[in-house]
Amino acid sequence: MTTTPPRVLTIAGSDSGGGAGIQADLKTMLALGVHGMSVIAAVTAQNSLGVQGYWELPPEAVRAQLDSVLGDIGAQAIKTGMLASPALVETVAEVLSGVDAPVVVDPVGVSKHGDSLLAPEAVGTVKTRLLPVATVVTPNLWEVAQLTGVKVEDERDLPRAAEAVLALGPTWALIKGGHLPGEPVDLLTDGSRSFRFTAERHDNRHTHGTGCTLASAIASYLALGEDVPGAVRQAKEYVTGAIARGFPLGAGIGPVDHGWRWRS
């Protein structure tokens, strides 16, 4: 008899270039052996050079997708990415507050190219509505500053950043220190337990989709039964391999390689 793999839902924006967003999420989920499902919250026109435009879906369209998937199929884990506006953040947070599955929140603020993907007025809604329903939140250093005002200059600032993020309500905070000088260090903590993750720094500019891929990988491993530290550790291993094999695409920044384990 055929067994249904664990089910993971991504709620995010579509990346027409295929390197980040919904497309990266679904590729990651397939690569890690879970069944990926999607709720599209926004559509971007983007390529290797940047984001040329984005259009939010109406909140009722996002809610209908959520009701459709969760009402019939359900999910063992959920990941959120680009939600763009206060109304969409509010809609998603309301639905997720009634769901038992672990929720991984990637608080997407800007793209790899520096293009804004979250309306300034939506930052408050992310803080008050979305982060309190998160099992794990995965901000990079720019997003930490956007959400908490804490600026991380070196590794010693990571615990203070994590404390400020945890004060907003998630169960776990994963502060991504990839933009720090020296070796990349991430700090995962729930306020009582802390885990430090390091990885080799790869000299590869083709890193589009890293954040989406990491959050989706964490959600996938949670759906496969790992605890949060175990899911983050394995997700980091997968993403590090994907970054090492990121490839050129178009005239700008290429994507990480979601299929690197198959190709190698």
C-alpha cells in the first residue's frame, strides 16, 4: 500500500525566477521527502537582477486557499514567507492561531537584492499577530533590526537579539548570523536552551533563495518528526550544500541548488 508522505504547507509569494519564494519552498520540500502544498499570498515579477514589481492577492483569496488545503488535506508543518501587507499578515495569523501544526515564520522584509517585500505598516502586524503563533522564527540580521531595533555588530550581540525576538512571542528564535564577518554563526534559543550552529563560508555569490530554503527545510524536518534543534541542524546541512552549489542564472545573482543531493 502506498503511504502518504508528511504534508507541509507554505504561505508565501511566488518568485517568477524560480529561486526563492513558493518555488524554492516546494523544491526544498520535494528534495527532503515531504509533500509540499502552497497558499500564494503575492505574485512577484523578479529575475536574477531584482524584483521589478509585486501584487498582493486579496485577503479572501488567501483565506480561501488556506481553508481549502487545511480543511481537506491538513499539514504536519506550516511555513510562512512573504506576506506583504497588514491585511494578509492578519488573515494568515488568524487562521494559524487555530492550527496545531508547528509554524516556521520567515519574516521576509527585503529581497536578496534589497527590494522591499513588506509594507512598512505591516511590520507592527507581524510583531503583534504573526510572531506569537510561531514555533520558530528565522530572521536575518536586517530583519532583527526591523522587528526589534537591535543591531547585531558581532557574535556577542546574538543572545541580545534573540531575547528581543523571543519577547515578541515565538517559542524559538533562530538568529541567522550569515552576514557577520568571519565564520557564519546562527543562534537558536527558546530562552532556556541555546544551540550554536556554524557552517563553512562558501565563496559563491549565487545565494538567491537561502532564507526561504532554510525555513522550508526546517518545516520539512519538523513534519518528518524532528524536534526543533534537530530540524534546524539538518536544515542547515541541506542549505549549506545548496549554497555551495548555487549556480549562475541570468545576468545577476543565481539561486542555491535545491537538487544538489540528487545532482551530486
